[in-house]
Amino acid sequence: AQLPGYASLVRGLIDAMPKGGDPDDLLDLLTVRIGTELSRIVPGNVSTEVDAYLSFDKDLAVAKARKLTLLYEQQGVGKDRILIKLAATWEGVQAARELLQDGIRCNLTLVFSKEQAIACAQAGVYLISPFVGRITDWYKKAQGVDGFAITEDPGVQSVRAIYDHFKAHGYQTVVMGASFRSAAQVEAL
């Protein structure tokens, strides 16, 4: 929203907001309008995040996801082009399970363990984003070390273990590492 190329979009939405309107509605519309613009550039999925403060409230997360999806549909962007991004809390996983029944695909993020990943896959989540770098950061701090050889990197090992488990058990959930700290982590995966 801060890029100069989107300034007129932001200004137009602010100017069109009715007096006394809900700022959350404006932010949702702005998010979807930017996502709509991205969908014209990106050939694949556009991911739109549900506010983190809803991470522990399944019902509100579901309502927000449905609202965002409806706003996308009003902009001519179908469910097949968007992923609703939710935190992989227990409530987030349950929200994703419910949204799947509406044909709304989800990207669950903040995945730090194989157990979280399996819960997501069992819920039928389309995509998960294990946080490679943050997992490694935790181990570095816990072990008091500056780093790991890439073959021993805990974040890389975690994502590999998740991927291998999914393939061994036939889960269709896509594993897309995130929060990388180095090109070496990307290359190792």
C-alpha cells in the first residue's frame, strides 16, 4: 500500500469511504484491491492474510475469510485464484477445515513443527508455510551457537521431514518453506 504505484488506489478508497465508516472495512477492501491487481500480474495464487489478532478465534477467522473471498468475487477474482492465509493455531486449522467446505483454499503459516503440519494436512489445507529460518533461529539461541552446517540446519531438516511424511502418507498439501535466512537454505530444499 506504500508503493507509489498504488497511491491513487489507496487515495480513491479513502475518499470513497463514507463518513463514520468502519476502518476495518476500508482495510479489507484495500487488501483485496491490491490482491486483485496482483492477480492480473501473477499467473498463480494470490495469498491474502486474515488478521493475526484472529488467530485464536475460529469463528471470527472464518467470517473474515468469507468476507475477503466475497470481496474478491465482487472484483472478478474467483476462489480458484486466492489462498486465505491463516496462522496454524488449533483454531486456524479448524477454520481452514470449515472454509474448505465452502471451496475456500487456505495457506497456513507460522508452522514450526511436524505435528502442526500434520494437523494442517489432515484438515485438507491446500498449502502450509513452515518457517525455516525461525526454526533455525530458535535452535541457534537454544544451543548457544552462531549457525549450523546446511546439512545440519534444523529448519531445513524440519521441512524435509514434513515433506517426506506428507509424501509417505499421501497428503496432497503443498509444502512451501518460508522465512528463509539464507540462499543456502533455499538451495538445500
